[in-house]
Amino acid sequence: MASPVHLEGTTLEGGGQLLRIAIGLSSLTKTPIRITNIRGKRSGGGGLKAQHLSSVQWLGKASNAKLSGVGLKSKEITFTPSTNLLQTMEFHERAPSSALATQITQTTPGSINLVFQAILPYLLFWGSEISQQHGLDCVRPIRVRITGGTNVSNSPSYDYISQVLLPMLSLIGIPKVETELHSRGWSQGGSKLGAVSYTITPLAPNETIPAFNLTDRGRIQSIKATILAPKVCESHFRDELDVMFSKRRNAIFGNRDPEVEIYFEDSRHDKRFYLLLVATATNGYKLGRDWLYDHGIRAGRIDTAISKLAKKVVNDLIAEIEHGGCVDEYMRDQLVVFQALAKGKSKVFGGRKNGFLVEPSLHTKTAQWVANEMIGVKFDEEGGCEGIGYTVGDVFFERGEKRKGEEELVEVVEAIKGLGI
């Protein structure tokens, strides 16, 4: 077993993303890791929060990992996955879809969607093995029900995941992921637990993620607005957005007729306000910007809060549109793992501003750094990366030095024998 790769948790963005990507890649490649000063740049002392702990524990059990130091608020952990393919995770057949079902239960509204992002790569690749180990003659979908928060501050919402992330993953060649929202969970307006089920279709044995190039966005064709707010605010919200889209029509659509859809859902609380805007380009690319309103609302000043929320999200989306990038700021960092694992060179164009390439966000730089430390991939200034073409069974002895399972090892041994060594 190789020595653990050491990752300093305060590097770059210094938050939970570093941990999630690291344990995800570790469970896939069976590379042991040690992470110190976890979330060291976060207020409140850092360490593992509930959502991080859920991800570590689930991936640890799924990959038969040996865990050290894992607990709530832990600031240092060691994660050592087993190369033994024996599964310890329990899955149950679920009719009528014939999916294998499991669940992750959080007792606080930790972000469901961040947990989902942490475990998705593992299920995509190792789902076929899970089916085999349950004595099934074909690869079954994996259905994961996660309890926690669907709309949580500083985390992607269920709405962003279902309307932006998953359609974009489908465009780059990831098998379709289906979602079912059972109930919403909130961090605003008092804590409330919710639940979402994700049904993942695993890749076939020995299948790789194909290289992808997101370099030509096309023109913006339509906008969808998703509003979650108290029912009494619906008319004001719709009017506010109508005015915004009218004023900024040229910035979004140019001289074309706008296609706008507005969906409203009662948040059932006077302190729960959320807005997501999704722009869809002619080639199907999605750009999203949102805000779960987290400012105080004074009595009688709800109208001001609605105006502030609408103005900020519209302006943020227009900024994404104007620089011409094929993905929004948040999507760019979420694609890093898939670029790193894909077979061949993938490129994601992040846009240009004032003649210069739009610099990756700190989250994106952090994701790229972790991928480099774990599996040796490098990203260029234009958003390109030569992926490793990962398939189940790939073993990593040193950073960036991959060996293709036992078959190549046998070939090496036989070659050495032939030389009489």
C-alpha cells in the first residue's frame, strides 16, 4: 500500500470542497489520503460538519476504507480505501425500477446536494461492481435517498442541481441521473429537514467518461426563473422580474424575442426567499445563478428584499452571459473531477472579459489542485485537461503514476522473468 497523499486543508479556498473531491478520488482510485487542518479557512474553528461527515462515512463504508480521526468537528483524518472489492454497503432491490437502493440520513439540514456531489463519481464507476456483488446479471441503477437540506446557504440548491448540473452532465456523456424531491429542507426560517432521491445509471464495466469540449456556447434562447417565497409575494416577484427582463432584454437576448418561463412555489415561511435563473443556449448549455436570501428583513420591507434579490440574480446572470463562457462560475468547478477522469483532453471555456480569459474561481483552482495532487492531472490556462481515462481497477502507486490493474502487473512480471532477472 502506498503512503497516504497528504493534503493541507487550508490550501487555496480551504473549505469543504477540498475534502469532498479528495475522498471521492481516493475511494475511486484506492489512493490513501491524509487531510490536515480540514476547512481551516472557515469561521467557527473549521473541521468536519454533518454533511462532510456523512460523505466521508458513506464513501468509507462503500470502499471498505480504514478511517482514522473521523468525527464531528475533526480537523485531521486518514482515509485508506481497501483494494479488496468485497462490498460492505447494504443495498436493497426496489421495485418496480429494479434499482438497488440505499440511503444517507442526516439529522440536521446539511446540504443534500454536496453529499450527492461527493458520492456521484464513485457510484458512476463502481455501480457495476455493486450489481455483480449482489449476484445480478446486469448493471442496475443505484437509487440513493438523502435526508438533509435542499436549500442551504452557501451550497448548491436542489433546483440548481436538477436544472443546471444534471443536464450539463448529460451533455458531456454522463449517464442520465433522475431526481425525486420528496420534501424541501431549509437552513433559513428555522432549520427544516427535507429529502431527495437520486437514481444513478452506472457506467458499464471498463467504460470510461468520453473527453468533452465545451467551447462554443451559442446564443441564449430562453430563461427560466424558479421562485420560492411566501405565497403573498408571488405577484410582486413576477412583476419585479417582468420589469427586470424588460429593462435588460438586449443584454440577455440581443434583438430577439425573449422566451421567459416563471415557476413559483410557496416556501411556506415569511423568511424563506430563493430565486434561481437558468439561461439555456441554442446548443443546450445551461448557465445558472441564484441566491437563497440570507439578509435580515425588516417589518414592512419585504418589497425591498424582493427587489434586491431579483436585481442581484439578474445582474449575476447577465455577467455570465456577457463574457461568453460555456458554463457558469459554479459549474466550472463541478466539472473538474469529470475532466480529470475522462479519457482524452477535455476543455471548458470559461469566457473572456476585456480581452482576457476569465480566471477560474478559487473553488475551481482548489478542485484542480486536488486532482493534480491525487492523480497527477494538470489544467492549462484555457480550461483544458488531459484526463486519465479511469476505469474500475485502475491502481495508483504514486501521484500521477497509474498502472492498469493486475493485467499490466502480470505483463511486467513476465517481462522481467524473460530478462532473467
